[in-house]
Amino acid sequence: MTPVSIHQPNFLPWMKLMAKIAASDVHVVYDTVQYTRSEFHARQRMKNRSGGTSWLSVPIMHTGERQVLCDVRIDPRQTWRRRHLEHLEVHYRSTPHFDELYPLVQEVYQRDHDHLVEHNVDLTSALCRYLGFGTRIVRASDLDAPVPEHRQERWLELVRAAGGDAHLTSSGSTYEVDWSPFHRAGVPVLEQRFEHPVYAQPHGEFVPGLGVLDLLFVQGRSSASTIHASSRFESSGAPAAGSIANPQRSVLR
């Protein structure tokens, strides 16, 4: 089985998204949909020394019109890269694995990306390599896939274009999704069941849902085990006959 996950290119993803990526053979960066301010495309929370959290945001060039994610440009007039790196240095220097992770993040920030998706994908890819995740990451805009009208049919075409024969998703955990196009095609859908672990987070009481760097600064490469253990994937329904015998892949570590 070759499981494929699909998700919009979030900035500095949190643990749940990283767990889905880690459990996938291929992760499709869904950059052909609309950019939304309310999502985490250009922002994420990290811990601060007061025990609370602070937003790290990537400033973008607003056109006044709806923008597709792959077209969104970073505003070059703002010094956000320096601010982000300073925040990490001030608030995370005391963590056990700061010295090995900070240069990795710094190198990505020094690439001076022009587009938001480029920065997000490079940062996520760098963290995956550090953790030893062998997931191949591709962009939807680079895949030669049909674009049907219905969302689930578009996802199915992306899974096929990425060479997959199963789909890992977190969508069904928050709202009802019609997976019938996948079931008719004999492509199993495995839904993520996520439980946020508690770890020795710096600066006060534990705050869930932060950028995954918060965990990595504390646990280093052993974060990979914590991320894998946070999730299991269960079939959304009986797969079509002959597709797979066991829908729960051995990556559920």
C-alpha cells in the first residue's frame, strides 16, 4: 500500500499535521486552493518566556483579490525573518536541542524565498529530514492531475497522480466528508485519530497545538517517536474488494 496525504501548506506545522505527513509515503502540498487569513498558512504560535504564546507571522503581499496559495508572495519590505529567529533564540535557547536545531531553521530562513509556499515547504521538508521521515513531498501545482468539480474527486485525482493507492486524512475528525468517490474507486481512506501528548515544554504550564519546533527543541530527534505515537489511522469504511487486506498500515508506530 502506498498511502498519500493531502494538506494545505501551513507555516511551521503543528504535531497533528506532522504525524499525518510522517505516516505517508507521499505528502501532497495542496497549494492550488485559496489562501485564507484565518488559516495557518502564514502564522503559527510558539511559547514565550512568560509562559504564554506568541504568534510568528509571515507577512504577505495582499492584492485585494482572492489568491491561490501557490501565487502568494511574501512582503519583502518587512524584517520578519530576523524577528522570527530572534524569538526562537530568546525563548528557546535554554532547551536541550536548541544548538542543533536553530542552525537548521536559520539556513531555511536565509534562502530569502519570494513565495510563501516555497518557504513553508522548505521548512517542513527540513524538519522531516531531521526527524528521519522518508516521506516524499510534492506540490499539487506540479502534478498533472485532473481538476473535477467536487472536492473529494479532486483529492482522489491527486492521490492517483502522486502514485498512491490509499489516502490518509484528518478531515473526517472535524466534519462529515463524503468519501464515496474513493470507495467506488477501491481506494481506502484512513482517518487520523490524534491525541496530543504532553511533554516537558519550557516556560510554565503545557500549551498544546504549537508549532512542532516546540517539541523538537525539547526532544530532538527522539521527537519522531512522540509524533508517530500521537496518531493512529482507522478505515473510514470497508475498502473495495481486492484493494487491501489490512487498512491499518505498519507505520502506526
